[in-house]
Amino acid sequence: MNQREAFYIHQIQDDFLPYWLQFVDKEHGGILNCINNNGDQRFSDFKFTWSQGRWLWVLSRVYRLAKQGVLDKVDPRALEPLMEGTFRFLADKAVYGPEDICCYLLTREGEKVVDKATNRYDASIYADCFALIGTAQYAKMTSNAQAADLAHRLYRSITKRVENGNYLTEPYPVPDGYQVHSIPMILINTVQEYMDMCRAFGLDVTEPEAYVRSKVRFILDVLYDGTGLIREHISDDASYVRLLNRHITPGHTLEDAWFWLEFLQEYGGLEEDLPRICQIVQRTFLLGWDESYGGLLRFVDREGGKPQGTRIGTPYEDLIVDTWDMKLWWPHSEMLYVFTYLYHLTGDEEFEQMYQKSAQYVFSTFPNQALGEWIQIRQRDGSPQDKLVALPVKDPFHILRNFIKIVELFEKEGT
């Protein structure tokens, strides 16, 4: 075991997992993660399906590493009722109706809450995707046939609604006339998780493999701008006058990059696309890195710096303008994995240098040593900022997922 793997094993089992286990809802299942940014106060008992699915994924992957003896301080048997409770909450409370749709927000007990902005329960297709990600991982880890059945139903429901255009993306609706990066992006990861489950059950994945490949191609061939950047929004107007058309989200691109890499490595096509992916990662990191304070800016203009361009009056544009220079936890954890992964794939020292540069900033900026987690939302200069940036939650997903994946990468390669 090398020093980096040992570091992330320590982070998972000594800091992050003990922190999050404090917030498990042993009575009703799932996790209570409406927590302030500092991480020391829970302010609500509401449950976002988005977070419950993510938590189930984390539990299931930690469970596997614990059973393998990699996380030697974690008792896998102690995780089994937590996984079961989270799955039961999703299956019995979050998923509803003959179309197997996921409710966006529920009470602690599992009563569905109507979204005020849309007057609907199903306010975001992302909730469905994360419910599938968690359910598929749980089914794979435990061979639970009921969970596998729910995963099949969620897969059919999600893909049908996406292809019909019958879905919402609150709190930031897709603007009329636009296609966005985030939908094909999440489908790549979601459906690959589903495929991995299917293969564990000995099922054919020809159809979902073709579906994921079509999303990879849309991003790498259509959203790719020809210069090394992935556009977050595209419209029939091919000019770069509008803010939506000009802005880049570096963290999204770097996260999606490892989605492409994992899929293409597992299902074929990596050799052909690897040079373009390397170019995208390198250009995006260079464009998004804040030379003044360090770290990755949340949004940047395609030419660098503060996003520019005319506005059409959408909530997402308000988000871009208001938060473009913030430093958020999730892009910084994504960098740690994607750079490690690319260095393992290519041996290119530039990716190791990117990792070192990122890690130095990350671990001197985000950790809350007293609690064993991160203060997840920071101002440009790195100081904590108590500000809502998406859902009103502290999320257990991105950091733990990337730490887990780094450990799994080293375990797989035996280094």
C-alpha cells in the first residue's frame, strides 16, 4: 500500500464515515443531512431523495471495501441495517405511481412534499438518477433481487421521460431552446451504474451500453467546442453573445471526464478518445484555476475570468453571476480523482503535477479538523461562506465518492 492510498483510507474510515454516521436516521431510514456549512448544526429533518440515493451509494461502496478488508476499522455487518433502511426509505416512500417517479422532497417519516416552485412532487429528474445510482449499487453489493427490480424500473422510467422531454430540473429549469451538458452527463454515470449491476446479475447490457455511448458522443462531439472546452448550454444560436452560451463550468467538465474515462475503459473506445479527453482536462483546469487565490472557480467565461454576455432572464444566469468566483467542495474533490486516474492511464507527469497542485490547495483550505469533514462552501479567498448554492443540505457524496474511487484505483492496480 502506498502513501496516497493509506492517506485516503484514513480519511474515509477515521474522519468522514464517523462524521456521517452521526446523522443516520435509524428510526425511519436514510440520512438527515440538512446541516449547516460548518457541519455542526442540523436545521431541518426534511429529506431530499437526491441525497438519500447518494448516501446509499456511499454506504454500499464502503461496505464492499470493508468486506475486502481494505477499511479494516469498519465492520461491514454494522452497515447492513443502514443500507437496508436507506433502500427501504427510497423504495417505500420516495418512488411512487405506476410510472415509478421519484419525489423530490419528503418529511423525515417519508411523507411526500409538494415543490413550491412547480406544484409537483417530481421536481427534478436528478433525484430519480441518484435513487437509481444508490439502488443499483446496493443491489450489486448485496444481490438483493427487490433492489435490482426497482433499479430496472427506475432505469426504464428515467430514460423514457428524458427521451420524451417529460422531466423537470429544479431548482434550475433548462431554458427554452437550449440543450444542456448536465443531462447527458448524469445519464452516463447513472446508466453505467445500472449496467454494472446488470452484469453482476448476469444480464445483457447491449441496449444500455448503446444508450450511454450516444450520450458520450453527444458531449465529446457536439458540446465540445473544438478548442478543448465543453459547453454547458447550447442553442440554435451558435454565436457567443449570450452568457449561457459563453460560460464554462470547470468542475462539471472535470467530473464528467472520469465518467467518460470509466465507461470507455470498461466498454471500449478509450484509445480513440483519450487524446481529446486529456486536452479537455488540461484546458479546463488551466482556464478554471484561480491564479490569484488558488483553487477552481465555479464558473468562468470561455475566454477566462468572470463570465460575460447578454442575459435572457433565467435563474441559472443569476446563479452564474452571483456565485462564479466561489470555491465549492465538489469540484475540488473531483480533481483529486480525475488527475490520479489520468496519471495512472497515461503516465503523463503533467497530471501528477495537477494532482499535487490541487491537493495542496484542497487540504489547506477545506478540511474542518475539529469535525472530520470539510467546510464545503468557500469564498474566493478560501474563507468559509454560509450561502445556499444548490440544495439546502451538506452532502455526503462527492468527497467520499472520490476518496473511495482513489482507494479502489490503487487496490485494482495493486500499487
